[in-house]
Amino acid sequence: MEKDQKILEMSSLLWKEALPHISVDSVVFGFNENQLKVLLVRMATGKDWLLPGGYVFKKENLDDAAQRVLKERTGAERIYLQEFGVFGNTSRSEEYFKQYEESLWHKQRFISIGFYALVDYTQVNLEIDHYSDSCEWKSIEEMPPLAMDHQEIFDTALTVLRQQLSYKPIGMNLLPERFTMSDLQHLYETILGRKLNRGNFYRRIMRFDVLIKHEDQRKGGAHKSPNLYSFDPDKYHASLQGLDW
């Protein structure tokens, strides 16, 4: 009852500050222990899991709204965000808010702009806000059921990410600062869900011209120590924007 009252109070406040009928939802990917993970939140009013999202303030750009919401959830700043879709089916939230009065602002039809984000798993400080009681990383192989149409949003984000791997150098925000070519290939294989030919992968990655090869090598193991690489930040971000070098 107390939680329901908080939602009603926040609804009244947001009605004054935010745009009606527009929201942002983000699929936040992180890479840890050789698993691709996604950030989910569980609402305080039930046991449903959702993607982190929020509303757009009246004097706020869409990208800024998505960045703000993720900073509130994760504490991470300068997150790489990619808009990937718009979701606005007529009944996308009716079932979720069925216990509330029809006049509740949250219950009205919302069109959501979908973003996917790539973050450094080790730099994320998970936050819980007024609406949620849990914020956790989940492996994409072991995800719980998602409320509303958030499964569709997640599936679309993962499909777009996989498609973009063929022409964008994804990885800077998912790997440590220095990594081996095997580390990078394993990341791509985890995202794609299949094995890649080592030689073909190396040639394709090097065509992006975004890697810096370091003189020092990773130590340990019986075989020749592998070379270490890092991303050239300027070339990396230019490549993501589709610029040629």
C-alpha cells in the first residue's frame, strides 16, 4: 500500500516535469567471466523484471534522457549508446498497470525509444531507485521473463548488435583497456553465439584500423605470449559514426 502511494506521488510529479507518452528503455550490455550480460531491474510493486528505462523531461534531448537514466541506474558516465528502434504497440503496458486507476499517468499509452548501451562491467555501480527493489546483471543465456514488451526490445537490441558487428568495431567498452586478439575474438563469438575463423576474424578486425599494438606481451603459459592491443579512442569513435580513415 505504501509503495502504491509512492508511485502515485511520483506520477503526479512526473506529469509536471516530463513529456507525456514518450519514454526511453535501454538494453545495457556488459561482458564478464566470458558471458554477455544485460542489466535488469525488478520493480518494488511486484516480481517483474524490466529493462532500465525512464521518462523524457520537457527540456531534454532523447539521448540526454537515456544517458541520465543509465547514470542514475549504474553510476556510469559517457556510456556508448546506440538508438535502435521505436516501440509503441497499443497494448504494450495495459496488463502491467491493470491494478491501477485509469487516470494514472503511467498507465496511459507510451511510445518508447530503444537504446542499447555497452559498458565496462567493472565500472558499474548498480543503483536502486523509488520504483525498484533490485538491479542486477543477468546472463543473456539465463534471463528471467520480462514484463510488458521488454523481451521484444531486448531481442531487437541483440539482433542489431549482432548485425553491427560486421561493420562496427564493437568492444571498447566491454573489454579491459589492454586485451589479446583472442580476448576480442571470444567477445565477438559470445555476442554472435557461434565460433569464428581465427584468420578471417583477424583480417576483418585489422581492416577497421582502430587497434594499437603494444610492445609488451601478456605473460604466462607454456606457449609464446600473445600480443596486447588497445583501441585508438579517436579512430574507434570515428568508425562507430561511419567515418573513413
